[in-house]
Amino acid sequence: MENGSLSYRSFLPESLRIERMGKRAIVKEYVQVQGDRNGTEFNVRLYVIQEWVLGRKGWQLLLRQGAKL
């Protein structure tokens, strides 16, 4: 792990799919991310999956995982 500066310039969604099963929902997304880390520009494509649960206080995020493509 490194210390340093990280800033994001843009998050551009390419596709989004939501599958709802009762009180649970799975969100699958491809996103293009641009930014700067320690003075070096980066441009990466990510696949992100999230699981949400509907509770008394509304939708709550249960888990999120992302992978660089």
C-alpha cells in the first residue's frame, strides 16, 4: 500500500443492470474511470457488483466488489 494523492476526474457508466429478487437487489455495472494518482494520469475500466437489501430504513448496501478490466 502506498501513501499519496489520488483524485478522480470522471466516472462514466457504460452499462448498468439491476436484478431485483424480493427484498434484495444485485447491481452490475461497467464504468470508465479517469483521474490522477501522485501526478500520473490514469484511465481504467472497472466492473462493479453490489448487493442491496431493503430494510426498515430503506435500501442498504450489503456488499460491493470491483475489478479492474
